[in-house]
Amino acid sequence: MNIEKTEGAVMLFHPMDIFIFIAFLISLWAQWKVSSNFNAWSEVPASSGLTGAEVARMILDRHGLHHVPVEVVPGRLSDHYDPISRTVRLSEPVFYGRSIASISVAAHEVGHAVQHQQGYAALVLRHRMFPIVNFASGVAPLLLLVGFVLHQFSLIGLGILFFSLAVAFQIITLPVEFNASARAKRFMLAEGLIAPNEARGVNKVLGAAALTYVAATLIAVFELLKYVLIFTQGNNNEES
């Protein structure tokens, strides 16, 4: 059997590519949902009349996080929590906005700050993995490419090992994001920052954002499975 010819055909097309393509379409749809839901609920003013920055500051203070600053950053949907500087950073539409969308995103990012304070296990693990994953995700594509080109299965196996760390990081991110959204909704309802009938908007905005992480994880998992199957098939061909 011509191993090189078989591997070349597999690399051009693999059955897992169908699942990767479907996951990619889901990712595009999820990104569209995030944008459309944010736009729609940005037009709906929150009954509290507070801005995203005010909501973030209020929730942080209620949890004793007076030392955590809330900063405005340029861009759209560039909101994030920086665990290194322990800073909540909100995009201008969220920082200054008084809509359901604005306060939902702000509360979600504060959710990460509270997770950090309380030592939420998935977040702690994610932070500890980050330096390793940052290196692994940069090296893995190179190892896989060189391994497939030179037909060196030891390099392919090492590339798969590094890539699996990146996939594990993606998987661990899911509970971190879902938990932050759940905290955000509880905070806002408990503090009267949203009325019960506004919870639907919060669910729409944060649910769409969570879906983007699910889609990204699916793509990564299917890609990993593809490489594992190619690696296994190549090893079997070599042995035969």
C-alpha cells in the first residue's frame, strides 16, 4: 500500500471535515446571533436606568471588590475581565449604555471577577493552564504540518498532544462562561437591577454569547478527532 498517497488523500478530505464544516456554520450563526441580539436589546432601556459601568461598579462593591476598577475600552463587544490586573474592561456601548444589552454584558464580566474572588475551580484551572496552552497552541500547528509533510508520526503525535491541551482549555472555558452568565442574572434580579419581565432580554443576549463558545469548542474537538483518526490510520498502515 502507498502510505504517502493514502495520507495525502486523507489530508485533502476526511469524513470529520463534514462535522467541522457544520460546526463552522454554527459558529457563524452564533456570531450573527450575538450581534443581532445585542443590537436589538441595545434599543430596550433597562428599567433601573443605570449604565453598564454603574451596574458593574454596584455588583463589584456588593461583593467587596472595591479594589477592582471598571475601565472603558475601545471597540464593540470587546468587553472582558483581566485576571492579571484584576480589572473589568467594558466597551463604550456597554460602559455608557443604559440598555438591557449593556447591563447584561457588564454583569457577565463582573461575574468573572466574582469567580476569581471566590476561587471558582474551573476559572482557577483555566488561569493555571493559560501559559502552557498559549505555548502549545502556537507549537501544535507547526508540529502537525511538519509531521504530515515529512510523514513523521512522532511529530504528529506530539502535535496532537499539544493541540489536545488547547482543546481541553476550550472545554474548561464553557463552564466558566455559563457560570458567569448565571451569576449575572442572579445578581441583577436579586438587586432589582432588572425586572422579572426583563430577564428574557438578558437570556437572549448572554445565551447567544455562550453559543459562540460552544461552537468554537465543537470545531476544536472535531479537529482533534480528525488528527487522531489520521494518526491512527497512518500507524496502522505502517504496521501493515
